Amino acid sequence: MTSETGASIRAKRMGAVAILPRPPFVLSPGQKIDFSRMETLVIRRSANVAAPGALCFPGGGVEQGESPEEAVCREFREEVGIDVRVVRFLAENTTPSGAPLYWFSAESVERDPDALRIVVQPEEVAGYEWRALVDLLDDPDFLSNNLAIVRKIVAGEIALA
């Protein structure tokens, strides 16, 4: 039996991320979306996590015995205090450390935008914004692995619904 380093164990850890449109927007199969008008939730990473100060979509590590879909729902509750449901699988890419990262589109369980209450968990999240996907394309603070997925969505290579 061989011993693995902490770095190689971390590299095998999976992550899950979701793109959440601002309610009351609803994702429908085959829908034509104006990405300059549909706002999505992005978070600013706290000083306590990797890539402090960067903008990204909510998400995180998949825990033992958990599916990526379950992980993304849990991460939304933990990071921003809202319940989401996964709409569909979008893509897979990797984190800077080489871990697989599974991408989903999601919707808030709370459909009333006036009732939606976002409460950030300050250990991981310094703040949040609602941003149009096209506005993220030129933002120097936006994480590169998030940018790669957004470019494909805006180009029509990946459908959100």
C-alpha cells in the first residue's frame, strides 16, 4: 500500500458549482436567453479561502457519500443561505489544482424575488452580486475556470435549460 500526499488527495476531490438566475426567471428547455439581461448570482470569495477576493459562482467540494447535485444544493445553503433545485447538468472542467468540477444550472426554491433573502457565510463569502453573464466576460476578478464555462454558455455551446 502506498502513501498519498495531501496535495494528491485534494486533487482527487470533486467540486460542484451552479449558475443561478435571479428569480423570478425560470429556465425552460430550448429557451432563447438574452445573456445581457438575465442576471445570475456570483459571490466574492473571502480572505479565508483559495483565490481570496475573486468572483465566482457558489459551489464547493463534494463530501463523502454525496452526489454533485446534493453538494451544490448544500453549498448554496451554506454559502448564501438559500435553497436551490438543480435544473440540469451543464459541463465538467477542473479546478486549478486539477480536481473535477461539475457544473449545473439551478433555480431558487423561493420564486418571489422580494422574499428571497441571501445571507452570506463570512468565513467563505465576502459578498454577493447579481450580474449578467456577458458582464462577467471582461471582469478581471472572475475566476478563469468559471470564465471558461460562461464563454461556452454565451457562445451557445452549453444550454442552461
